Amino acid sequence: MDINFKDILQKLSVFKNNTALLVPVIVALVGLLLLIPAQLLSGKVKEQVQKDSITALGAKVKRFTDDQTPSIEPESLDAQIKAHGNDANEISDLARQSTMRDLLSYDIFPEIDVNNFSGLIFVEFGQKFRAGIEGLLESVNARDCPTQLEIDKGLEEASSATANRRRGVFGGGDPYSMGAPGAPGAASPMPRRVGTLPGMRGPRNEIDLKIVDQMCQKRAGSALVYVNPSDIAGYDHWQDYKYDVNMVPALKDAWYHQLAYWVTEDIFTSIAAANAGHDSLLDAPVKRLQSLSFTMGLKRPGSRRKSKAVIRALGGRRSSKQQDEESDRPAYVIEDRDGLTESLTGRYSEADSAIDVIHFSLTSVVAQKDILLFMQELCSAKEHRFSGYPDRSQPPQTFKHNQITVLESKIGALNPDDMLHYYYRYGDDPVVVLDLICEYIFNRAGYEPIKPQVVKDTLAGLDET
């Protein structure tokens, strides 16, 4: 197509004579040029809005309406209420089961048959208590350090062996002097590097100290934790127990020691869990259970119980055999003065409460790096078996409980030369003495059927004995 520019210019020459028309024409042409892309762009925007906003949002709204739960009918609402009620009942059952525990004796609680009563019932209870403690020690491979008798015997055997060897060489005489003074060929007495060992009779030389250390190391390598049963509250109390013909104090005594036994079980379960996978206490987290007490050796100020102070000698050993009224046993914490420390949880054995509360004190030697580990194990959930009340006639069931709360903790340095630790060997890791005061709770509904009435009266404030 040929374009004749001359003709176009001739046609446009009309604007030459009429310049007033030139500006509107130019504006019209520019507007026309702008209108075309605007229309094209507007179409694309409409298409994008339709796709991204209207269509997509419409689809979402449709899905939302399709997924809507139909209105709740009365029958459906009742089912939901029932389901929530079942959840609440399940929680209540779990709390109750936490305190449903097997007993040491099923002949004492809740009440004794007076027609077939014998004081031997309490003697047998004490025997079962002690046997149970010994079984717990065995379950964690617990042993104590060598006794003084074992130390002396070991030194005597070593001395005899040395004397026999020297007699074979020198023909007799003092094993330390190589012969009688003044005798031909007799040597002067051997020098003695004397050391001091607590409780040992007479001075000991350096060789004796090495022998003692070897004996102590050997004992530590053969045990998973140090425990002396006499350091566990109640164990010595039931040794050679004598019934005093008054059944009420004896019944209460047995009940509180039953509580003590449940606490002791949990402590040994915690030790077993913390030390699992270790060969001996030399590399285990918990090295020693030094003491378990429910009185901390002192009478609680203002306590309702007429107990005397629990006097202990060094090392947690009782300096004298305790009588019934001096027993280191639990007491229900009804108010602050009944506890071993301030109750940070605010939980007490109040008349309208669903729980009972006791306190206990635990002293142990643990690896410094494993302090929190042991405390976590104490406060963790544990399993127990239950065979039914009051006669253990039900098939055994396994329940869970988590009843320990740490109220107070104290960490102290350990002096290995102290008499309390001299014959103990704790391995190469730094260790500390960990003192804990803990709270232990019982769900009343769980053990109320076997709680003696005299104990219920005490909690209700009807008995001040």
C-alpha cells in the first residue's frame, strides 16, 4: 500500500488557516491512543480479580459451609456431657488408685478382730517391715561400708600372712622387728609410719592404711549404692518389738509405719532408676542413702504427738534403742507446726481435704552432676501393684502414683576424712551431700477403707494422743 504524504499534508493544511482546531484535534488523538491500552489493561485486571478473589474466595466459602457441623441436637449434647463426665471420673479413679497399695499385713487394718486378737500380730508386722526393707536393699544391690569388725579382721589376716612369710625367712620373731632384740643377726625394729583411723584400736602404719583402702574400694565396687538398714526410719524400731498390751497405740504405730514403708519403697525405686545401667556405685549417680527420717531427729514444735526427740549418734546411727513413743515415724501434717518445714504447696491433712500429707527428710550422697537427675526420679511417676482391700482377694493390678514433692533442698560439701565417710569410697566424680525435705500425699478415697478409726479420729481432732 502506497502512502501519499503530499495528499496528507494538503488535507492537514486546513489547520494552517484555522489553528484553533489544531489543539482539540491533538487532544482527541492522544486520548484515543491512551484509551486503547487502558481498555486492554482493564480487561486483564478484571480477569485476574475474577480468578484470584471472587472464584477462589467463593470456593473457600463453599468448603466452609460444606464442612459446618450441623446444629447440636439435644441427644448429641447429652452425649458430649456424658463424655466429659467420664473424663472427670477417669481422673478421679487415677487419683484414688495412686493410694491403693498392698499392705504389709492384712490382719491389722482397718480394725483387729478382738475375738482372735494376739499381740503376735504386731510382732509379725514388725518382722514383715524389716524383711521388706531388707528386700528393698537387695533389689538395688545395696551394701554398707566395711564394719570396724571387718576392718580389724582383715588387718589381722594380713598381719598373720606377713608374719608367716617372715617366719619362713627368718625363723620366727616379731614380724615388724625381724627377730628378737640382741639376738645374733637380729635387726633393729622396722620404722613405723603411723596413721590414725577413726575407731581403730591403737596406731596403724602406712601398710595398714593401704590394706584398709583396698578393702573399702573392693566393697564399693561390689555394690550399686551404700545403705545401712539402721539408717532407715523404723527398721531398728521393730527389732525385738514387745507388745505393751495396749492395742490402740500399737495399732497407730503399725499404721504410721505402713505409711513409712510406702515412702521407703518409692525412694528405693528412685535410686534404682537413677543408677540403672551402672556397674557399681563408683560410677553411679546416687552413691549413698545416708538417712531417711520422718522427724529429723527432733520433736516437732507443738506436735500433737507425745513423742520424744529421736537421738542419733554420728553417721545416722541411733545411739540407743528407741521405745514406742520415740519411734521415728510419719505424722500427718494438719498445720505448719506438724511439718518438717514450711509447706510451700499449701497442702495439709485438713478435715474437708481430699488428701492426707506427711513430710520426710532424706540425706544422700550423689554425684554433683546428677543432683537434678535424682530429684527428678523422686518426683516422677512410679508403678505399684494392688490386690484388693481388705483381704487381698482380687487379681493383682498395676497402678501408677506420683506423690513426692521436694519442699526444701540443701547441698553441702563432703569431707572424705570425716568419720561419717572415712570407710566409704564414692569414685572419681565430685560428690556432694544432698539434704531434702519432701512432701508425700495420699488420696483419702484410695485408702480410707483400711484406715483405722483411731487415726481418723486424730485427723478429725477428736483424739489428742
